[in-house]
Amino acid sequence: MKRRHDPIAVRMGQGPMQFVWHGRLYRVTEIQGRWSRSAQWWMTPELVGDLLDEQEVWRVEAGTSAARRGIYELTHAVGDEEWFLTGVHD
């Protein structure tokens, strides 16, 4: 898995339904998992002051077309609307 920290826009339903990454729309075809973790303060300097920030992570299968799908991890801080793509599985 490649680690990333790219801002994305996410459209939610019961879970992520779509996201926009680098100007491309990805449609979620399957939610593979969901979990919470503490913020990765060592990767994001602005979080150093609040080491207990909780993040929600969704692992989804998504793609721009039926032929171009992948597994992605979408993350946001609980109570915050800002989302990041934090992982891309090869």
C-alpha cells in the first residue's frame, strides 16, 4: 500500500459513495471496512497540539470506470468535514 495525504472531496450516504481526487470522480463500489484510530501527529505537524484527535478511516473499492478500480483509504478527523486520501492499495 502506498501512503498518501491528499485532500479529497467526499459525498457520504451510509458511508462514502463518491470522492474526487486530483479532479477525477471515483465511485465507491464496495465498502471493505471502517475503523477509528488516533491522529497521525508525526505526519501532520498541525496536529501536534492535540495528540488525542480521533480519525475515522474507510477502506473502499472505487474507480473512475468499471475497468479502472482500486482499493483506497479515506480518512477524516471525527467532527471535521475535511477528508484525505491516506492510502492506495496496489
